[in-house]
Amino acid sequence: MRKKRKLNISKIVVFIIVVIILVLGVFFVLNKSKENKKLLMIELTTLEEANTFTKDNNLKLEVSYEYSNEIEKDKVISQSIKKGTELKDNDIIIVVVSKGKIDKDKLASDGINELGKVPIMMYHGIREKTSSSTGTVGGNVDKDGYNRTPESFRKDLEFYYEKGYRMIRLDDYINGKVDVEYGKSPIILTFDDGNEDNIKVTGLDDNGNIIIDKNSAVGILEEFKKKHPDANVTATFFVNGGIFNQSEYNEKILKWMVDNGYDIGNHTQTHLDIKKSSGDRVQKEIAYVYDKLEELIPGKYVKIIALPFGSPYTKTHDNFKYVLSTTYNGKTYDTEAALRVGWEPEVSCFDKDFDKTFLKRCRAYDNNGKEFDIEMVFTNLEKNRYISDGDPNTITIKESNKDKLVETDKKVITY
């Protein structure tokens, strides 16, 4: 009986060993087969095929578009990885897809004009009041219209959107990058003074993240972003030495803003009137803000100055040179662009007359359609607004305007 039991145990042990060997063998064969089955690049012919191939094989796809007289619309013109190349997970495949032939009649009928004017809107504070309680015209809080109510700012954003304007970064504009969908127009939002109501923090959540007042400028912009995902919501905020005047939150605020699509620029330490100040004072004030931003968000701010009071009012003023290049305490700070307190839209960044060091802005205020208020500015823009061809790599203009175009590496399309 004991011998029989030992025999049964031996059989079980042998059986288990055989099963283990078989399992290991199958695993080895499958693994070897997987190793031998290399993923090779195919020749892509359509955008749909490119999407399917990359999705099914855990690859990444980047797409750009070009007009082509030879390749049909939505067919692939070129691909970054040659057919037969071995691929691995998360490889990036870049394809250029045809937009089809250039339809010059359509460009003309749609009024595509990338030498048209661009509004750079100038805001300051968003004051917690109702428009009906201000005693001023429209949504202005003060008689000069430098501050708006939350109600009026919401209406401004809807007005721009309904008129076919989509926001772009000021920093992109000064560097010749305008990425707006076909038939739409770029608009740039700026805020001066770093007022608390630009991004008012009411506290921190359980994870230590800032809670933003829904009626502050950024709160309203974030609300608008959710409502209109295609609006490309962004803005540039120009701060003084107090940043946003919330010392306990300033660092968190700045980091949150640059991580969420907003830019921060320089407005001097004390809102200095540059025309009336000494050269040393100008340099000290500009350097102070750049130093502060470098300390809190190193390398993530824009090198753009919004001139307090719009001063100096001419580039020939002795102090203007310090706006563009400041030296203080042995350090030099270079500025790429400067903004005035202007009154009308700027020319296209592709126009020969474009000067990023002295850009005009439009005061965002109401004045019954007079003195370059919002209504007047956008009525005038209908005559010559920038209307995008939808491709940031091309510039589409009227043939008659070619002499106004800057020298460029971008493809130029005329009609």
C-alpha cells in the first residue's frame, strides 16, 4: 500500500514537471516568435491609413498639410520614416497630407488676407461690480474705460468669438507664428498692472492647488475655454514688482499660469513713467521685474515690456534704448518687443511695416462707437482684418499686395 502511494506521488511529480516544461516551451516559442516578428514601416497613402496604422501599433502621428496640384486631397505627400524601416513603440511618424489644389477663387471669395490688421486688446482690471452700477458707459468701471466689469468682459469675449476672432499668443505673433483656423482672424489679449483681480486666488484645494475666483480675468477666461474649446484661449499679463499682489500665492500663480497657456511679461517695478525718469532708474526698474520672474519661473516668461502710460511716446527718446537693452548690477537684459498704449490694430507680422519694438494696442472699452472703442475698432477692421488660410506655414495674400510682404522662408500663395 505504501509502495503504491509512493508510486502515485512520483507520477504526480513527473506530471507536474512535464507540464512546467511544456508551459516554458510554449512561452519560449511564443516569445521567440514575437521577437522575430518585427514591426516594419509601410508606405502610407491616406490620412485615414496613417491614423489606423499608428493607433494599432502604439506609434505617434504628427500631421502637417500642404497644397498640391499633383496629390489628391487627404492623400499622403511624404512621410518621415521610409518603408521597411523597423519601428518600436512610441516612434513618431510625421506625414505631410495634401490639401488638394489651391482654389484661388475660393481664397478670394472667403477674403483670405494674411496682410490684414491684428487687434492687440489692452485690459487692466476686472472689477467686481455690475455694469449697471458703475454710472459709466457700457461695461466701463472708470470713465476712461481702463477697467471692466466681469459681465462686460464676458460679453467682450463672446463678441470677439462671434465675429470670428481666435486668440493667439503675443509671443507667437511677434515671432511670425499665426496658427488660426481657415477663415478666422487672430486677436491678442493683454493685461497691464498685475492687478489682484486678474487672477484672484481665494485659497488652496486639498492638493495645494490654487482656487481661482470665477469673476477674475483668468477665472472668466477659463470658463470661456470650457465653453469654446476652439477659441485657443490665452493672454499675456504684464506685472509690476508686486506680481499679482498676493504675496503668499504669487509663485503658485505664476507657475499655474505658464503651465496653463498664459504668458507673463514686464511692466516695470513701480509702473514707472520712462519718459520722466533717469536712465539708471529705468534700467533698475526693468531689471527688477526680469530678476523676479527669473527667480520664480526661470526661462518661462516672455521678454516683452508693456510701457507704463505708453511712455516714452517715441522711439527717439533717450530712454527708449533702455527698454530694449537694460544693464543693471553687471547683468544685461534684452527685450524682444514693447507695447504702447495705442488706439488701433497693428499690421500683420508679415507686413514690411511691422515693428515689434513699438506695437500699438486697442483699449478695450465702450464709448458708443467713438474714439476707438471696441465697437469702432471692430467696425473698422471689417475693411482690412487679417483672415487666416489655416496653415501656419504659408502666407496667403492678394497678388496686388506682394510689395508689402516681408522677406520670408514661408510659402507664399497669391490670388
